[in-house]
Amino acid sequence: MAEFRRDPVDGRWVIIATERRKRFVGFHTEPYPESGERCPFCAGNEALTPKEIFAFREPGSLKDGPGWRVRVIPNREPILKVETEFEREGVGAYDKISGLGAHEIIVECPEHSQAYSQLSLKNLTEIYLAYRERMIDLRKDQRLKYVLIFKNYGRTAGAMMDHPHSQLIALPILPKQINEELRGAKEYYQYKERCIFCDIVRQELEDRDRLVFENREFLVISPWAPIFPFELWVVPKAHRPAFAPSSDELVGLLAEAVKSTMVKLDQVLQHPHFNLILHSAPFGEENLEYYHWHLEIMPRLTQVAGFEYGSGFYINPVSPEEATSWLLRVEG
Amino acid sequence: MAEFRRDPVDGRWVIIATERRKRFVGFHTEPYPESGERCPFCAGNEALTPKEIFAFREPGSLKDGPGWRVRVIPNREPILKVETEFEREGVGAYDKISGLGAHEIIVECPEHSQAYSQLSLKNLTEIYLAYRERMIDLRKDQRLKYVLIFKNYGRTAGAMMDHPHSQLIALPILPKQINEELRGAKEYYQYKERCIFCDIVRQELEDRDRLVFENREFLVISPWAPIFPFELWVVPKAHRPAFAPSSDELVGLLAEAVKSTMVKLDQVLQHPHFNLILHSAPFGEENLEYYHWHLEIMPRLTQVAGFEYGSGFYINPVSPEEATSWLLRVEG
């Protein structure tokens, strides 16, 4: 059974999940799986997956059969399980928590090979609506504090399957990065009595040299201090702390912003591998004065990925202003 | 000119270094350079590098000629330069600092192809003595707060050159991870009036199931909450906050601990790519009651390296107790 362990020095929680070993051959990562007829995420192969949790389906189609457009299933080998007692335990100076949580897959389309930038606006909208539905549902479990939703696209970004999909991990604790964002944003608010994200929106609309896209509800910006070349943030213009309360219309405008951005990235960087991560206020804190939910998109171009893990120290060879000017040269 | 930029939300500083672009072809990392006769780090090719800063040399050999055993040189394309005015600047809600600092290469041996585990004890000792000399020297510049010393070995770990070398980056600010370790260790001390590292040493000597190596001065442990499989820490047993005051004898015993560990890792993991990072108290804080300098060794086996950057959330498929039991089965 997996467990959360807390580093006693820096406070970071790590999941120790020895069941994940199947991915490793002599402790090394397995080669990237070939695409093939037996992909469990392809339409027609629904019997190869656990029973579906949620789906957008054609009228008349049956659960766990074809006819779906977006389909959410439990991970076949979940890192965390809801059917777990929530137990905290001290081990001398150390702390651990049982592996309570959930681990789900959002299959983004029925077809095996689809570039993210080529998904239709309706398809993207339904993917994000599925995110919203799962958040609203998982929020009912009072033991869960956070839902981490992310997409790894391509091997360099950590994807193990070719078929377009996102992942969802529900947690009884806050991820370190979210904790730090909340702490930083709170300090800023205490000092200035303004939301840092509202200030970022104001400043980027004024400066414009890091502004990649704008619609009625969203900005896409190259952030001031990106850790990766061409890192992009999709940020709501209005003060919106949590993603789950989003209206259908807002989700549609989010899809528009992401689609435009991905079309641009694919042209400038020739279909980069990337990570996409949804950041949102924790469960029960949906009304924070000092935080905006947002999407972070991180193309994975640099191989510098070395000591950064251990030092938290990043070197980025492309300024956000320069990345922006490249992205503005192409259609999106 | 490079500059430090601070993320206004999480407070992390990033170096924006557009001069590093030479490493990128159309924004993608260049292929791994071939080893060859023209390696600037090989003995005999000293003229291909900037003038040496420090070296351990055979008697009678001349500066910037062959005869050295370990050689420290400025990076040919430094990210940071000492000849920079230290300037802080606000840009609306944002902050930046000029690219003040230093960027040096520690060439670890004259031969082009040498496994780290095969370097002699004397060679390793001189490498770490060179680290110490450079720290003592750079500490004189009052504008510098921290020296980050690290080794990237192999492409997966971010190395761009085959010839054995470490890197040194001197900074006017603290790296995020060091800041967090200091904060966490300080909180523990305020609560318990004990150093967390002293407590870790005590507990690992008692539990023994994460203890990989011990000599008079050092423990090598699999830490309680490792972010990577087979992550290892080399920790001084006595309370020693900073590396620079280390005696020659202590450095020799460090070399012994690292050599034994690398010999074991090479057997169990078949010569893994790895990062090695020296963590030490910042300049001017060499007497902290709550911190130990230590070395972190991170084999790079997992391809999960995806969303972890953005979420600070790590999944490790090998428990530290299991890693330890594998390492204890082989000689080292």
C-alpha cells in the first residue's frame, strides 16, 4: 500500500508507491509503449479498463461501451485509493499518512492519435467540464483537501501512453507548490490588501510585452519569471479563486484560450512535449481573497532538468518577452 | 546580460540567461556533444579554456599547462559574472536583480573518460578540497550569499560534456530549496530546541534500515522521504552547519563515504546518470544551531519528471528501506 511521507527538513510530502514498480525494469523506466490496437483508451476497447466514473456520450450509447466523447475512468493501478483509512503516524522524528486519495484518467477523445492543438473547441470544453464534474464530486469526501489535475504530453514530459489523456490525483494534503503559492499570495495580500493575481492581470494588460492572448474572461501570459522557456499561464481576468464553480460559458472561453495557445506553440516549437497543470484553491477555501485558479503550460525543451530538483534553482535561456514576441508572429 | 527575476506568487528566483541560447537549436537542446580530441577539459588542451583559478598540480608544472590533477576554471560562457553592479529593480509588481555572481567548472581529473566511482580516494579528496578552496575565496565578496556546487553526470542528469566535472554557481540570493530547508530546520529547532539533522543521525543509527554506510564522521542514508528512487544523503554525524570550515581529514572521510556509495550504486543500478548537490549554510551563517551541510546524490532513473516541476508533488516507486537493502547486498 502506498503512503505519504513528509521530509522532516523541508516539509515536502512524497508518495512512496512501490506498486508502481511494474513501470520499472531493474529500477529503470520501461521504454515508451508502442501505440497499437490494444490501447485501453481507444473507443471499442472499454472492456480493457475499470468501469467508467463519468462520460460525455452520444444519445443512446451505453456506459462502458463506445459512443463517448470524453471518458473518466479509475487508473488501473491507482497510486491512491479512496477505500483507505486516513491514518497519521509518527515514526520517531518522521511523519507518514496512509495512501488515501483517488487516481483517475480523463481520456480526452476516442481516437488514438490526436494533437492537443487539433482537438475541437467542443472537445476541449468537454474535457474541462469533466475536470469540473470530478472536482465537484470528489469535494464531497471531507478527508480530501486537493485535486491535482495535469496532462503529460510526450515522453519528455513523462507520458507513458500515447492516447490523449489527462490525470487526476485527489489528495488528503496540499502539494508543496500550491502551498507556496498560497503562502506567497497571502503575504502579498496582507501587505498590500490586493490580490497578486489581480495585480498581475492589470500589469500584463498595461505592459503587453508578455501578453500572448486575450478574450473576455482570460489572459494567456508568459509569466515574469518562467522556470522553462515558453512557459505560459492561462489566468482568469476576474477574481476567481477556485475552478470548480466555473460556469459552462467560462469553461468554453478557457477552451478557446488553450486552443489558440496550443496552435501557436505547435507552430513556433514544432509540436513540443509539454505538461499542463491546473492550479486551484484547496477544497473548503473556494472564496480566498488572494488567489486565482489558473492553468500552467510548460513545454519541455530544455535538458537542464538536472540539479534543479535538488536546488530549486532554475536557469531559463529564453526571456518571457522574447517567447511572447515569437508566439505573436503566428496565427492561433 | 543575465538577470534574476522573482516569481511574484511563490517567491522563487529564476535566472533569465539569454546568452545560453547557443545551447539551443530552434529553442531545443543541442544533441549531446561527442567526446573527442578537442575536449577543452583534457590535459594538454588547457589553452582552450579561460585561465585557471585554482589547481592541484604536480611539482614543477606550470599554471595553464598540463601536470594538474584537479583544475578550476571560469565557465567559458558564464551565466553570472562578478564584474557586475549589484542592482535591485522593481518593475510594477515584479522584482529583478542584475546577474551578479560567478560560474566556474571544477575539472575533476585529466583523463576524458573516468567513472566517478573509479576515481581514487586521493582524487575525490582533492575535488572536495577544491570545492572548499573556492568557497573560502568567494566568501570574501560580501555581495555573494551562497555557493551552489553540483555535478550532473550523464545526459539524463543534464550533463552537456562527457569529461568528468562539477560546476559552481555563486549567487547574491539563496536558492529556493536551501531557503526551505533552513526554514523547516529552524521551525523544528524553535519547537524542540534540537537540530533536525542531529535527530536524523540519531534515528538512522538506531533504526538502521535506511543506513547505507558509516565511518567515523559520516552517515550515508536513504532519506525518509526521497523524491527519487535510490536518492542518498551523505550527512556529517557531528553538528557541522557549513562545508567551508571542513578539515583535510574530514574531507578525506567524505571522499571515502562517497566512493563507497558510488561503487554500490554502479553495481545495483548499472552506472546510473546522477546529480550530486552540496547543501551548506549560507555565507555569514556558518554557526547555525539548526543545520548540517550535506551531499545529496540523486540517480536519475525515473521518467516521471513531468508535472513534478509545477506541482512540487513527487511519486517514488522505491522505498528508502528497499533501496538500502539492495545497496547493502553489494561491496562498496
